[in-house]
Amino acid sequence: MTKAGIKKLCEEAKDASRGLALIDTKTKNAAITAMGRALLKNAYCILRENNKDVINARKARLTAALIDRLTLNNKRLTSMADSLFEIAGLKDPVGSVIESVKRPNGLVIKKVRVPIGVILIIYESRPNVTSDCIGLCLKSSNAIILRGGSEAINSNIAIFDVLHKEAVKNNIPRGAIAIIRDTDRRVVDELLSQEGKIDLVIPRGGESLIREVSRKSRIPVIRHYKGVCHTYVDKTAFLPMAEDISFNAKVQRPGVCNAMETLLVDRTIAKKFLPRMISRFQDAGVEIRGSEEVRRIVKGVRLATEEDWYTEYLDLILSVRVVSGVDEAIKHIMKYGSYHSDAIVTRSKSNAEKFLREVDSACVYVNASTRFTDGNEFGKGAEMGISTDKIHARGPMGLEELTSYKYVIRGNGQVRK
């Protein structure tokens, strides 16, 4: 794709974003609902194109976790459609009043939600991102430019073409949703230079991709570097609950950012809890990398290195450490974690409150799996990503996180003295 072609596409998206900001909620909801139905109607074609990507991924010997993230089936396609239906049913954030104040001089000042403008999504592997992001951006009246990875190019284009056709049929401005079909990495560099045409960049993928985008972009970037998520089993924990939560957090879907990567266990209950827990993990194919104390309790465990505590495996590998209590668990999380999602399993109200107060992550759990950090699970319909930043948006990014605001001031002749 030429530089001129990229510039034109971005200019068209900018123009479309202005028209999109004026479209009423009923029209947006009708378009998004039609898109969901179209996904189901065109399931065969989409799954056929996805199968091409999966075959190529296997030939390229991508990891099992990456292939899992890439793979679509009827169940996942239905889930994608359901997300669009749910987005259509959510309250439209555009135009909502965040706060309102009447000043002593009679001025009425309102803080009102408005679209951000044009959002560029740079993502890897997961084709569902294509439909999720289109649905969220249309509902929040943002134009969107999608640039997926080469490993999912056939899937992404198939999904986009189905959704774009429905958008045009349902009175969405042309240019409001666009996809980059060229997989040349130089295209990304050119997109990241389109300051003034693109308003926000959201990269979704591995840490190296996100750091590279952040380094090169002249446009604001919302980051999610990695998900080094922890579960801490407190000495007061109900152990059967702790076992089920820990197992779910690691095994239910290991190749995603909200899967647990490190299990921390209080020394008081380690000898009772770890042998059974580790055996259950190993039966599920999980490789355990443990601290010296873990290795003394359970024989045959591989020694964890310093690097392991920082690692997002995205695979059936788990680091395990014994700690002296909630303070040491929090200290470990704040040193090695990624400010994504961390959990405590406990029956102690004071330890739960301490953990919630002192663990400075986007999502902090008591007695629940970190796997719930997800836009759909949080009632947002879907998500644009999970931000580990602290400015503008944090955690799962839904409709409200895709808006900014402006002040609307109404007067009756006031002048400043």
C-alpha cells in the first residue's frame, strides 16, 4: 500500500468520523444488529477462510496457544455475533452528561461525552478482535482503521467484508470502518505517522509489538504490555475453593492475557495445598517452575529462574512460589507483575481489604479467577483491549472508555468582569 493510499484512507476515516458523530443511536443499533446476523449467515465462508490461516499457522509451527487464539469455530463465531447483539443493547455513551453545575452567575456548565474520532487498532492472531472493535467503535461513534497480523489475514478480511457490507446498507458513512489488507510492516510505520488524521492507537498483541508501536507512534497510544497475573492463596483460604480458582485461572484458556502466570501460596498451608494442587496441574499438562521451597515440598519440579517471575507464558507453564504472608505476596506482585489482574483467595476480611488496597493493578479480585477480566464478563459487550495504563482508560475498554468529553456552557448574556 502506498503512502498516498494510506493518507487517503486516513483522510476518509477522519471525514467519516464527523458524520458518524451525528448518527442517532437507533441507526447505530440497527447496523450493529445486522452485522451480528450477517456473521451467522456467512459462517461457512468465514470459517473456510479461517481454516486457511490455521493451516498456514501449523506449517509455520506457531505455538499451540497462538493457534488456539487464531482458530474460529461455530461456537466462537456465535459468541462474536452475541457480542455485537449485546453492544447494540447497551446504553449509547455519546451525548450523556457526566456532570452538570450551575454557577452563581447563572452559567450552566455540562461535561458531555463525545467520540474520540478515528481509532487505529493494530492487533495479532485473534480474528474476533475485528468484529468486537468494529461494534464498539460504531456504537461509540468512532471511525476505525484495522490492521491485523499476517497470521490471521484471511479471517480478518472475511469478517471485515461481511460487516462492512452491512454497515453501508444500514446508513453508516463510507470510510467509517476500514481495514489494511497489506501485511507489509512498513505500512504500520506510515499509519503511526498520521498525526491529525488518527486520534488514538490501540495495539493488541505481544509485548514486543506494543513496545514497538509505542516507540514509533506520533499519536497517543493506550498500552497493554503483558498480563503477568497472580493468584495468592492466603493461609485462611478454603482450600477446595483455592484449588478450583487457581486451576481455572491457569488451565481454562492459558493463551490469553488474563490467565494466571504465577501462583503464590502462604507458607502455613503450602505443605497441605501444593502437592494436590500441583498434581492436578500436571495431570492437565501444566509444566511447573517452582521456588526452592516449592521443590522441597513437591519433588521433580523444575527450578524457577528470576526471569520466570516476570514472564507471561501464554501457555501451560506456571511459576509457583511460597511466601510468608499477604505482605510478601503483595511485594512480589508489585515487583514482578504487570498491573493487569491479580487475585487473593482468603476468608480473612482484613487480608482481603489489604490486598485490594495495596495491589495497584487494573483489576484486583477476592475469591474469584483472574479469567473474568474481560469486557464481555464485565457487561461491556466486548472490549477494545485491556489497558494497563493509568491515564484515560484502565482495565477492559468498553464504550465509555472510547469516548472523551467536552464542556457545553449555556448562558444568557454573561460577560466576565
